[in-house]
Amino acid sequence: MGDNTETTRRFSAKEEFLSEVSLVLREVCLALKEKGYDPLDQIVGYLLSGDPAYITSYRNARVLIKKFERDQILEELVRNYLELQGIN
């Protein structure tokens, strides 16, 4: 069968949560691009100001991004950056 019952699997609710943040950011970026906005500029504007008007309502992007606190989004962005750099 190949099933190794000696291996302990880990479940991390935090990892599941962070991957949800990534999925939402991806959807928000696509919506912003489709509407002709620069996703970097718009998301940075939102994260710095907290003003949801920086995020288009197209494709429900504004509602999606408001599901998370701004610090949670920043944590996900920094975590991804560190992983890309091989630091984390």
C-alpha cells in the first residue's frame, strides 16, 4: 500500500490562513489589472492608508481584501519575500 503510518503529519491553521491571503491577493491583482490599474501601486496605497477605495469593487476585489486585516496581508507579503530570498 505504501502508507507510512510512522510519519506524523502536521496541520497548521496559520499556513491555511496565509494561503487564503495569497489567493485573495491574486484575485485582487487580477481584478486591478483587468480594470487597468497597477496592482502594486493600488495595494500599497491601500496598505498604507487603509482606504479601501484604492481597491476596485470589480470582481468583488474590495470585499475580498477587506476579509483580512492589513497587518495580516503585510505578514503574508513579507513571508513570501523571505521565502523567495531563501531566508525563511
